[in-house]
Amino acid sequence: MTKTSNSGLSRRGFMAAGAATAGAAVFEISMPGAAFAQTYPMRPITLVVMYDAGGGTDAIMRKLAEEMAAAKGWTINVINKPGAVGGVATQFVGGARPDGYTLLGGANYNRFVRVLGHADFVPWNDWVTMKAANALASWSVRKDSPFQTMQDAIAAAKANPGSVSISTSGTGGVWHELALIIANMAGMELKYVPYKGGAPATLAGLQGETDIAGGGLHEHIDLIRAGELRNLCQTSAEDITLADGTVCPSIASIIPESRKLLPVGATYNFMARRDIPVEILQELTDGFRAAANSDGFKQLMEDKFFQLDVKVGEEADREGALMEAVTVDIFNKNKDAIGAEVKTAADLGLPKPEDFDAWWPPQGYTPAPIK
């Protein structure tokens, strides 16, 4: 399964470059799958996170790695390779040997890289994707902002279209996608400013580089609690009241028609190439389940307003395919705001969102053989 992205990087090229590694490593991947599984892992595993340190994806993946290492007795090193809405990390992991030692710490089923042409693989078919959690979107402003409420921001944007700026975790990323959805429902035109992840996007709003900090509630919550940011809205179905009485209003309380979409936000996914030996994939799946259901991981969920939502196998693949179909539809309706080439549903062999149930499972799809 050789894949070539629009950036010119290919899996074959990566594998050829790695062919001259030590003989022990070559022997290791030539072993039959069952025998390999009995000795796996013989060295540290590397988890490559697709966004900057400090954001939601980074926090989730580092905690999963910590809990998985504790449960299985493994050593897992975590590194960050942000860029191209996950495309840089995806190409790096996609070019590594399929031996279970280089894994992807992803978000949103990695659906943006194919929609934006950064890679040509099918994320829900060519990778094994394990979902750990969801997160809510959040719009917040610094404490000295003239916007006291979401209604203030809407009024300003309508009075002078394009004058109000909002930070995102990257053009074509999930917080950009959700900002487009909210802005469209509110009838407002914004200026979208991309950053390499939710953490720098939050900092941009805090430092006044943008009028509004876009991102996840988990990325804003500590600053909201400290009084440094004021929440304008978040994407749960109900208002959230903090221990000190601070209210983070649901977008539904401001735009009632949005309620049918809620709750909505990001998803967090541990990903491995599907051509890894199935015995190794099963070991990784078992370790993932142990980590996602650990007390330490559940505590992170509670502290940061994440929602635990563990999905593996066909259940995860189906959700990933549906989300990709929704993204293709939204991005093609907002091409000017994306500012880049956007693939069509026909290009990707996807149905319209309203036709998804009749389409799934598509011809040729086979779930990964994991329990």
C-alpha cells in the first residue's frame, strides 16, 4: 500500500530511506507476526502528536501514553510534529516501518488531511483508529475585551464584516470548521487567523493578537477560572456553571437553531497503520483500552471538561467516515474561507451527509481484525 501525498512525500520513499538501518531491526520486522508479538515491544515506542505541545490533542495523547505505559510496562516517548492540519505528522508516521514502534497521536479522525489534499490515504480504511474522547469548542476573549457577550461580538461583526478576528488551530482544522459553522448560523463574517494548534491559538487571543480566542473549552478553562479569559460561548447543549459561579454559555442559548447540532467539538484518536501485524495491533488496542479506562485518564476528562467516548473497530471507522463526509460538505460550501484547494465528495468517494446511512459500509471496506 504505497501512498503519495500532494507534498511529494511517499511511504515508499520513507521506507527506502530506512532500509539501511541495523540488521537487528531488519530481522525484527521480518519475523512472523505471532512470533513478533511475543517479543513486542523490544524498544521504546514513539507516539507522534500532530499538533503543538500544550493543546488538547497533546494533553490527551500524553496522558494516554502515560497510562498505556503503566498498564503494559512499555516505554512510550511522545514527540510533536505540527503542521498542515496533521499532515506533517501523518506523513512522518506513514513513512515509518509498519512494526508498531511509530504511532500517530491524532484528532478528529485525521479527516482534514485528505479533504485538503495533504495525503491520499483513507483514514478510516487505511489506519486503525481508536477514539478516546470528545471536546467542546469555545470562543473566549481577554478580560479587557469590549465584547462582554457573544451578542456583542455578533453585532460588531455584522456592523463591519471581516473586522472581528478569531484564532484557529489551523486553516481547515476542527476549530476553524466549527467557527465557520457558528459564524454562518449567526450571520457574521469573521477574519480567521490560523495557528499550529489550540494552545498557540489560545495564547493569541490572550495576548490580543486576535479579538477572539478560538479553540477548545479544555484549552481555555484554566484561564477562564483565573479571570484572564471571558467565555462568550461553548458547544455543549447547556450552559456550564463553574464552581465560582462563572457561566460559560451554550451557543444554543444565543442561537437556538444550533441546538440540533449539539454537543459538537473535537475528537481525539490514537492511530496505527493498518498494515502493522494484526497481533501487534491487538496489543496496541488492549493497551489503549486500559489507558482510556484508567482512573488517571478519567480524572483528566473531569478536570478539563473532556467527554470520555471510547470507540474501536468498525464503530470508530463509521464515525470517522461520517465526519469526513460532513467536513467535505462544509468546506465546499465555504471555499473562500478555507483559502486552499478542497476535494469534493466525488473526489473522495464519499456520500452527502444525509445519504451516509444508506452508503455505509462502502464496497471494499473491511474492519480491522481486532477484538
